[in-house]
Amino acid sequence: MNRWKLISLSALLSVTALSFAQAGYGPFDPAKTPPKYAPDRTFDLLDVKVALDVDYPNRSFYGKSTNLLSYLRTGLSEIMMHAGPGVEIKTLTVDGKAATYRRDGRQLFIKVPTTVRGN
């Protein structure tokens, strides 16, 4: 008898959840969910090397990140990467030469020599 009650309860909960979803109360209601698209990819990240020096007494660290990229488009003069607002950039180079960049929130826009696909 207890088994029957458990099955009935599961069926009742399933029907209740389904009716809420059909009524438009679910988190994925198309009318209430704005479309989200992945950003266009302009490069393929082939390799990342990270070196960190941790300063435990001061609860901080210093690091260097080297990214190896292959461009997916020809003719770009700027690429976008992500860098959180807590990341302080002291120097930025492209192919060993100083590069200019700008930040917009978590986005980091880096000036690069005109890109050639596959390089």
C-alpha cells in the first residue's frame, strides 16, 4: 500500500510541475527569456602558459600569462579577450612588442597587427 502512495505522489508532482511549465511560470518561458548568443570567435586559443608568484603574507600574487592564438579571420585590427575587473594589467605585448588595449567591464580589447587567418 505504501508503494502505491509513493507512485501516486510522484505522478501528482509531475503533473503539477508540467502544468506550471505550460502556464508560462517556468524559468525558460520564451516570452520572458531574452535570447542569448555566443560571441563571434575571432581566434582559436591553442595554448596558455601561466606563471604565478604568490605572496602569502600580503595575500596577493603576481603572474604572467602567455597565450598562443591562431586567428580565425583575416583583416581584424583588434581582438577581444576576458579579464575581470580585479586583474591589474601592468604590461601587454603582442609578438614581443608593446600593445595598446582598452577595457570595457570584463572585456579586454587588444590592438593587434592586421590579422591573417591561420596565423
